[in-house]
Amino acid sequence: MNKNKIAVITGASRLNGIGASICHALADDGFDIFFTYWTNYDLEMPWGVEANEPIKLKDELKSKGVKVASLEIDLTKEDAPYELFQRVISELGNPSVLVNNAAYSTNNDFTNLTHQELYKHYAVNIQATTLLSILFAQNFKSTYGGRIVNITSGQFKGPMPGELAYATTKGAIDALTITLAAEVAKLGITVNAVNPGPTNTGWMTDQIEKQLLPAFPFGRIGEPRDVAKLIKFLVSEDGDWITGQILHSEGGFMR
């Protein structure tokens, strides 16, 4: 594995979110962590966020004995990926792991989807993910051990009515993953996508959880730690022969 154990995780603002769980899992494995967050987006969402959650996450990660840096950044901005990558390199160094976890998601369908909403989904889910992955590959300094993991949502396992922009843009991540994996393998970089399925990160109401529970054969809803464990494996040395794959870590969820 690349000795330069620096991981970048986007979208890690909430302590009970998938991003935070990924940060903890990789920090436990000795990675220095650089994470991003965007408070304004979380405040607009039903789940909300406390202003000090990113600070608490940073302190929790530092207590594990690793270096930690973070940046609040709006990934809908065109130059955001470049600004982010410059900060990572200047504060921690060249990363060996990139986890594209940040996502933009609002409910919409063919009756009300606007250009503005579609663009916000595109800018975060595809533009930022693609450009960050490109910058990662262009700046990768080793000959092995590079890892890119994209978070997807199982769009090709069935329709997602009411989430037209989200399904469209997140679905494109699968295509990006497969093609980019073929391009950067020669650099010693693997590229995979992970679908965590419905995960209890604070957005589920009691009613939603009750509706979803029968679809989980293990009798419980997915937790952030479930997907974090898979990503920890994918970025390890044991994951070096897995690339170009869309992995569904959702406990047998039946749509």
C-alpha cells in the first residue's frame, strides 16, 4: 500500500453521517484525514446540522493520533475542486485515497424539475466528483496503492420516482467509475463505486423506517458503519485487485 496514507473524504459535516463514519474508519487504519463540509446545504435539508459538528468530528479524529484538516466549501462552484485539492496538498500532502461522498439531493420529478435544481445536482454529483478524481490521478505520485471510491445509490437496480435529478446524476457516477478505472489502472489507482442503500443517517422518519424495515432480510436498517467497513477494505492493500466495480453494500435490500 502507498506509504503516503492521506485520505480525502468529501461531504462529512454530520456526526451521524456516512462521511463521518468513513473518516473514523480510515483514521482507525492510520490515515491522515482531510474532509469537506457545506453547512448551508445541511441547514436547508430536513435533517439539519449543528454548527459545531464539523469541529467535533475534527477533534474526534485527532484523538486517534492522526493529522486532520478540513474545509467548508461549496462544491457547486466551478473552481471548488481545484481550491480543495490545493488545500489538501498544502496542508497534508498528496493523497493516496479519495472518497467522493458529497451529494446534492432534493425531491423533484418531471412536473417541477428546473434548470437551476438540475444544475446543482450535476455540479456536486458529477462535475465535482469527476474533476476531483481527475485531479487526484494527475497528482498521484506513487506507482501503486491509489484508491478512488465514489458513493452511488443503486440507480440501476430500479426506478426512483420523485428523485429525477438525483437518480440521473448519481447514475452517471457508475459510468464514470467504469471508464476512469480503465484509464488510471496504469497509474496504480483503483476506482470503484459503492451503493450503501437506505442508511440511517438522520433523514429517516419513524414512518419511513417502518416502511423500509421489511425490505431488509437482516431485520435492521443500514448504518453508516456498514458502508464505512467496505470502503476501509477497498482502500486497503487487500483491495488492490478490485476496480471498475459497482458494489451494493445494502444488506440484501429488496426493492
